[in-house]
Amino acid sequence: MSFIDGLHPRIPFNPAKWSGGAITPRIVVLHDTAGPLDAGSSRDYLRDNDQKVSVHFVLERDGGIEQQVRVGHRANHAGRSNYHGRSGVNDFSVGIEIVNPGRMTRFSATEAQAWYGRRFDIGEHGIQEIETPQHGRGLWMPYTEVQLSSLKHLLRNLFEGVPTLTDITTHWYISPGRKVDTNPLFPLEHMRSLIFGREDPLDAAEDEVAVDVPGEEFVKIEVPDDALNMRRWPSFNPNVMARIPDGAVVPVTRCGEFGGRAWLKVIYGGHEGWIVGRYAAPIVHSKGRAAS
């Protein structure tokens, strides 16, 4: 997809108040808005504020995108930052803000609270408590599937239309210890593999190692916690797509051993994903009757 004078021909452009001079983009930096989820809230703030903050693209929860700074012009999205020894990342990057509340704290057993006071039902939003060296401990909300799909298309357009771009990174990577976005649930390496035309090694392993499960086979989730992570591919890298409640019965479509562990591919909530086999008790359904 070609950019015309730095603009995507099919994405609405509403210019930000703060936009700098011409740059040569080398990398794309992904951010979380860490603000309200209401459509337009973060978008409007980033377009017009007194903190001199700006970004090239804003990606809503429903997958909608607005462009606010022309690609090839400077936006103020990275702050104090360094990429592989080169400081001042604003001078050579494209910034994309993804609407997400960012790190949250536990308000109660069933609610997480964002820094701005909004509370979210943990089960309803699939919120996970995760700790990593880069992010610390927190409660994190998954990105929507339509967000990730929309981001994938935007990134493909950028790397096809801007030949100087070479990498995709995150705010926490260029500002370690100061920033924690994108959150631990963002599938960075998987997204990189999709954009750079490399087959994800775990996807390839799935094709080579996993086998289809014949007939109708179901398993019952049995975990010491209240729910089990369902993942996009059989790995403990940040790629959680849903949480399956303890006691739920789900159909199995594939199985295989990855990294020395047995994994099952199951269907839950209208999506297919992988779970660790040790937390699934087999229940075989045959001709409408079940036996365990």
C-alpha cells in the first residue's frame, strides 16, 4: 500500500496539534494509550493536548484507526528513549497507540482498577495477573482480536509502503524501566513474524508435530486456579487470547508435544487456541453420549 504525501489513502486523517519536521522512519514503536476505552477518548486527547504529545496512528478497540501525523514527519510519542544505541527515537520512528488501559491493580477479587479510577470486571474482560522483568507485576487486559487484525494490516501497509522501515518494537523496549507498554499480553514476536514474511516457528512446528484429533473428543478443564490460559500457539510467550474457567468442558481439535509438554488445541468462546494438556481431563463423546 503506497502512502501519498505520508498519508494512508484509506485511513481518516485528522492532524495533531503537535507535529514536527521531516524524518526518515527506521522503526515502528507500539504503545498502549493507558487511558479510557471509550471510542475517541484517547484519540481526541492525542490529537489536541497541552503536553506536546502526538502520534502517527491511534488504534481503537473496535479496530478503527485514525492517522494524526504524516508518516515521514516527527511525532512526540517516545519521550526519553534509545534504540540499539541511538537516542531520540522520535527522530526516526512511526508511533502507533493501541487503546488499552495499561497496567491495573486489583480492586477486589473480581475487579481490576486502572490508574484513572475506572474498574473492570476481571472475568468479563479476560484480565490476567502477570509479572515480567520488563513490566513488573500487574493486571493486564488482552487486546481485542479485531485490534490485532487491524494492526497487522496497518503494519503490512507501512512496511510495504515505507522502504526505510526495518523493525517493530515497543515503548518498554526503547524506554526500559520507565515504560511498560505494550502490555505482556501483546504477541510481539508473532506479529513480527507475520509482517516480515517469516513463518512463525511455532506455527511451523504445529504443522509438523501436531496431529488432528479424530471424531468428537472433549476435555474438562481442571486447574488449581479459577481459569486456564488459552493461547494462540503452544508457547508460554505472551500470547494469551482467553481464559477458560475451571470445570468447563471444551472440544479438542488437535494435539502435540511442544517444548517437552503435551498441548491440546481446543475451541472456546468461538475461537481455537492451545492449552497445556496436564490441566485437561479427557471426556470422550460418542453418538451424543459421554463417558469419562
